[in-house]
Amino acid sequence: MNKGKKLYEGKAKIIYETNEKGLVIQHFKDDATAFNNLKKSSIEGKGVLNNRISEHLLTSLTQCGIKNHLIKRLNMREQLIKQVEIIPVEFIVRNIATGSLTKRLGISEGTSFNKPLLEYCLKNDELEDPIVSKEHIYAFGWATEKEIKEIDKTTLRINDILQGVFRGIGIKLVDFKIEYGRIWNKNNDQKEIILADEISPDTCRLWDIKTEKKLDKDRFRKDLGNIIQAYQEVARRLGIMPEETNISEVNFGKATSIKFKKK
């Protein structure tokens, strides 16, 4: 397996080509961003933790029959994944009200919903990832009705599985966002939809059940401090830290080079 040229660099990850068709390498960066890239920082060790946590959770989903892009973790910062055609929509599941939803609708933070709330956002930083409806998705051809029906069903099942995983370690899964992509299924000569994103404290809101202490990227968004310590706590409770690699030797320092952009 040879690592080739960089194909794409996002806010938190870099994708590299390989010499195997249909497979790419995903590298987890230490960069942290918030408010649609208006707030930036570098947090040493964050990429290592997100790599391990995401691998663990995606493996758990695979065991439950959820198809996703993960092949295997290669090292402390990289995974071998399936190359997909990304659907340009973020799928958000909310179990408890917090964040932008409370501001948009005037709902008190911490309000629990009778059933999960599913929202859709267009993946576009310049437009600040606007909320869209299913009708927008169909009208602009981002996905078909059949695909969205399948994605909705899968997303709610993922929510059920992850809620169980986190509840078992004393954590509330408040909300999370995921992405999907298309790959070619050689068995039936058709495209199929698979989960194609990380699942980590960067993409989930996680609260301690007893104290409601935030164990996710909100610690960066809201300047709460102890960002890496919170991510480490999630990893410890999941039983994936420490391990025999030098993950425990990384100097998990404070956030550095925080920058704010003016609109």
C-alpha cells in the first residue's frame, strides 16, 4: 500500500490517494474550527484521539450491520477507507436541544425530544451550511427520494446504536452530524449508499450523564478549556486508551494559534 498525492484537504482531515483502486488514506489533523471556520486553532493530539475514537465507533457500527467507509486504522493518525462520491448534505440528529437550534427556535437548552429530530444542511462553508428541506435535496439533485428514505432509516438506527454505546459509559448523546457517500457495488452493478464520515467528539455533542459536563468540541467553541482532557475521557470510557502505541506519550497541550476571521 503506497501513499500518493493529496486529493483533498478539509478542516479536520486530509485525503490521499493510494495505489489501490477505490481506496484512499484519511489523515486526521490537529486543527480545530468552529462557527463555519471563523474560529481556528491547532490542538496537539486531537487528531490522534479522533482517529482512535472514530475507528472504534465505526467498527461497532459495522458489527451492527451499518455499512461504512472504514477498512482499517493504519497508524495513530491515518485510516484506510473506501473512496466515495460524497452526497453534499450533512445529516444531523438531535436528541436534546442545544446549539443553533435553541437560538433559531427559542427552545431552552437541555430540552429532550419525544423522538429524535432529523435535520439536513447543505455542505457549503461559504454559505455557512444552511438548513435545507428534503424538497431542496430532490430539486437540486443532491440525492433521490429513494436514497434519502434509506439514509433517514440508517441514520436513526445509527442514533439508536450510538445512544446505547454512550449510555453504557455514562454519556448522553446530545446530537451528532454524519455524511454519506456512494460507491459502486460490483455484486449488483449498482451504486449503494454508505456512511462516509468520522464519528468523534468533533462531530458529536457528548454530555456526562450525572454532571452534564461537556466532553466534545463545545469546549473549544465556548472557550471552556480542557479540550484534550475531555476527548481523552471519552476514549478512556470507551476502553481504547491508553494502548501500547505512543498515544499516551503525545504532549497534549493547550489550544494554540486561535484565530478569528471577520466577516
